[in-house]
Amino acid sequence: MSHAPVSVVVIHRNRADAIERTVASFASQTVPTQIVVVDNGSDADTMQALPRLIGPAKLVATGANLGFGPGGNVGIRLWLRTHDTEWLAIAPHDALPDEDTLERMLDELENRPSVGMASADVGDGKVPVIDPFLGTIDAEPTVDEGFEASGYPHGTLMLVRRRCIEEVGLFDERYFAYCEEAELALRAKACGWDCGLIHGATVRNPGMSASIERVAYLQLRNTLLMLREHFGRRHAWFRIVVALIQLPVGMVHPPARGLHWSPSGRVKAIRDYLRGRFGPPPDDVLV
């Protein structure tokens, strides 16, 4: 099936080792792409190398580490203003889609006009959903291939439809990074838009560019904000109680999937949520 071009925004910071492969992966898709790299305050050496690494892709330098959501908004605004494509793909600097990933996604979305956003398959065998008391969690899939409804799109590679973004708005910049795509999906759902995961449209995301403490901090702090604003304060307090119960248990028996397990990050997350401090993490959270 022939598809119209897809715009692509790649959010980058200090990953000269990864950005060339990521841009090349999107440039070699089986559907035509228009690629924009939004650089979030990379160091001088990286900035000097970027034009060579990204080739004909457009480079937009923000001059500061805005975070994934605010950096994504820079790209979204540019897309809305200067591109006429229906779909925008958003991905981090180390996302590696298969060459037919965007085509497979568009094939599944062709006859689903109510879908405002969708994500590629990250290969974990799970479906992202939002629990009103716990936040973003994984569910078991109900199909092996193709489209499946989901609560929110994976940020590793998500597609957003122009009409959906025009109606719903951009990422909430208080989130900085983590949970911003889930919060956007909740707003979209409230406006009648659906979200889905495309099984078999594969993307790999081999690295993590932040400390475990920083990731744990952002995930919990932003989850509490999202639960409070979309489900109510009682839901946020429930999640705080769960987090506090998990602290001593996790320190003795860390979760099997404890990549982002950091007691200090969680404590600081609860502290800043209660203070109403959002946006970039404070200096006492490890980079």
C-alpha cells in the first residue's frame, strides 16, 4: 500500500554515538519521511558533529536541556507550522525502527480514523495501559499481530495525528520526561480519540541515558501528578501509600525488573510532588 510522507521528530541530547543510526533508520523507511532533529543542549563537540551525523535532516537547537516533552513540543510546533503531513512520528535519539515499521503502522491505521495516536512494538510482549490508582502499567496482549487498543503510546516511537494534536494540544511541559505521553493520551481520550499499539511494527531502544535515581524520580513524581489531575487526589494518595510500602520491601528484595528501582529517587519524587515542584529535576537528583 502506498502512503503519504510521514514527518519525524527525533529528540536528541549528547548521543553522537546513536543519533546517526537513528536518523538513518528513519530515512530508510519504506514510506517517505521528513526528519527533524531537536537538540536539547548538547555539548559543543556534539553540536559540531551533528550536521554531519544527521545529513539532510533539519536540525533545531534549543540551547538547553528542555526534557523529552518540551523538546517534543518544539518539533510539534514546527511540524504544525511548516509541514502538511497527517502523521508525525516522535522518538528519542536511540530508537531503531525496522525499515517497514512506519509502513506497518500506517497500514493498520488507514481505516481507523478515530485513532489519534499509536505506538510501535518495543518487543516486551506487553500492552501499555493506565491504572487509575497505580498509573502506567503493563497488560497482557489480546492479539499477536496488528492493531490493539492501548491506554497510551510508548514514547520509544509514537505516531500522532494532526487533527488530534490540534484539538488536544501539546505535551504538558511540567512532566519534563516520563509519563508525558500517557497524560497526552488521557486528554485525547477525553476528547474522543483512541490509542493503539501496532504489534509487529518493531522498534528497538537499546539504551537509557539518565541515572536510575533520575528515572525513578521522574516516573513516580509525574505519575502522582497525572493521577491527581485526571483521577483525583485520593488516587494520588493511594499511589503514595503504595510507594511508601514498597520502599522497605524493595530495599531488602529489589524487584526482578528493578532497573529503575531507587529508594532515594522515590522519596525525592514524593517530596517534590507534595511541594508542587515539577519541570526539570532538582540538583539533588543524580543525572
